[in-house]
Amino acid sequence: MDKQKLYEVYKHHKGEILGAAIGLAVAAAILLLGVIKAVFVIICVTVGCYMGKRLHQDKDYIKNLLDRILPPGTYR
């Protein structure tokens, strides 16, 4: 298959392809690790993606988060 045709198929069916890939990854994690460990990995990945997105949007996100959790200035 041509790269252009493959790209067109991907562009047309992006949601289905990504959903199938995520489903395959979750199923493999459950089979290899077990349910509890797989859920833990999924939670860690989700939190990491969220924090990475927030950090990309706001460079001072970690400092602001630590200021809310700890008394201001204790981590510097």
C-alpha cells in the first residue's frame, strides 16, 4: 500500500485506530500484569499525561502546585 493511501485511511478512521490501539494496550497490560497492577499503571500514565499537559501550558504549574500543598517558599 502507498504511504499516501495509508495516511488517508488513518485520517478517515483515526478514532477507530486509536481506540483499538488503546484497547490492545490495556488488554495486554491486564494479561501481563493483572488487573490491579494494570489499573495502577493506567492511573500513573493518566496523571503523568495530565501533569505534562499542564506543565506545557503553564511553566510555573509545579511551583504553584507546591505552593498550594506546602507552605510558600519551603521547596526553594
